[in-house]
Amino acid sequence: MPSAIFNRSNSRRVCPVKAIAIASLFVCCAHYVSAQDTPLISGGGGFAANTNGGKTTYSPIVEPLVAMPLGPHFLVESRAALEEAWAPNSRNAPGFNHSHFVGLTYLQGDWIVSSHITAVAGSFLMPFETYNERLSPIWIGNFQSAPLTYALGNMSTGVGTGAMVRGSAFSRKKLTTDYTAYFSTLVSNQYFASERSSGGRTNFYLPDKRLEIGFSYNRLLQGTHENFYGTHVWWEPANTAFRFRSEFARGHHAQGYWIEADYRTQAFHGLDSWVGRIEPVFRMNQTFRRDTNFSDGLALVNTQRADFGLDYNLPHNTRVLTSYSRQFASTGNHNIWQTGLVYRFLFPTWKGK
């Protein structure tokens, strides 16, 4: 599952030297092929304090994202995670326990065949539901932890290795539809681990209503074959700063949902006023066991969690994220306190023509 400190998919551990070498090679190749299609380095960095059940962890993290166009029809993109973590030792052992992590979240090549077809090959984020692809980057999500249902349909790593095709099925003034279909093979390599599966997602968007409804399917093709189903609803009413997001997922052994709402007022001189930058957030999560087979990555018992957040959007793509969560389960109830500072960056690797 994603880190309990920041929203991100399970990254695969990679030797730091290899990660830097891979990134440098791609940038050099992109520079050689076309100096006009300038690669971009984006991503986010931040620092978080997470207190879960009385245990606190402090963690700085950087998640760089590289997008390197190779002419008008090809693109190489990748995201990495570099994280340090410190946690206080027990009372009998003063000091801090330290760990670090460097890994690639995904690494894929895109071939833009037409406005309706993009072919993808490599290691990609599972396109099941919306959280994994859209909200897992630390600079996007409103909460620092993932929903309780994240593991359903996203397999053990949240990443597939293989091929994917996606694009717009059709686009009209009243309705647009897009699709995604993929196949992932079994890879036991520690750098690009994935499971054998196939599936897809279809989204329907109503521009006038600013409403999106989507359906996801995933079929695990190794071990005990299982089906996973999901649906999501996103709504952002026009001329407001209100957002509603939700997902429901169901597997053979468990099911669950999450709903999230956030709002920023424009009543006091717009969103850039000190009041307009305040963003209260609420998310409700619940998971339900259907049997005692625990192969899906969800909690061993029925669990529910209410997340209350208060974020502040500073200028220059900087956000302060604070939240309090209360989790309820038959194995015990506990509180989760999280505070973080996140900065979004974006710049070209060199000056384009």
C-alpha cells in the first residue's frame, strides 16, 4: 500500500546510482533527438510528521517526475521517490531509528498514434479506479495517506509491467468518453515487480455538469484467479471551488468505499485571499470483509476511518496539509495525526527553441 506518510504508489527499490544513470541517459537521448521538444522535470517535495497510534515518524521526501518528448509522437515518462524516515526509539534506547528509500514508481514509453489512441509500454501505474493515477502524487492529494480501499484492484504493488492502450473513444459537446485497457505480466525482479493481470477502465464525462462517472475491471491471472470491480464518481460544480470524489471497489474477499469533499470560498476577494486559501477537507473510508481469505491487502477485519483535514494553499505551489483521523475496528481504535509541507516544482531541463 502507499506510504502512511505521503500519497504515493508502492515504489520499487532501486540503487541510487542506477536511478540517476537511467534518468541521465533519457535526458541525454532526448536532447540529442530534438532540442525543440524540451523535456520537463516536475514533481514535488515535502516534509511530514505522522503520529499513528502514538508512534511518530518524521519524513522528508522528494518525488521527481520526468517527461521527455522524443519528437511529436513519442514520450518517455517516469516518477521516482527519494525518502528518509526517522522514528524515536523506545524509552530504553534513546535516539532515533533511521531508514531511507530510493525507487522508481513507474517508467513507461508512450506512442501517440492519434487523438484516439496512445500505446504504452513499460512499467505503468495500474489504471484501476482513480486514486492510483490521479491522486497518489504528494503534490496533488488532499491527505497524506491513501484510502483504506487502495489495495483492491491495484494488486500488491499498484504497478503493472507490460502494455496498455488508452485514448478518447469519442468527444461531443454534451458527452465525452475515454477508455483504458492493459495487460501486465508477472515480473519478480525487485526493480519492476508486478503481477500477471489484465483489465481496463471506461470514463464518461458530462462537460456541462462537470460530472465524471467511471467503471473499472481487473482480472488477476496468477495463483487464485480473482475479479475486481470498481466505480467512481467525481463532481466539480461550475463556478465553485467545491470538489466531490468517491470510489467503490469490490473483490472476491472484500469490498469498500471512500468519499471525499473539499471546499474553498471565493466570497472574500477570491481564492487568492488569505481566507480563500483555506481548504477544509473530509473523507470517509470503510472496508468490509466478505470472508476470511486475506489475499487482497485490506485489513483483516471490517474497518472504518473518518479523516478531517484543514489545508492551506500558499503562493508559489506550496501547501500546508494537516489532518486528524479516527480509525475504528474490532482489533482496536486509534487516532492518526498528520502534518506536512509540500512544494510543487516544474521547470524545463534546458531552454527550448
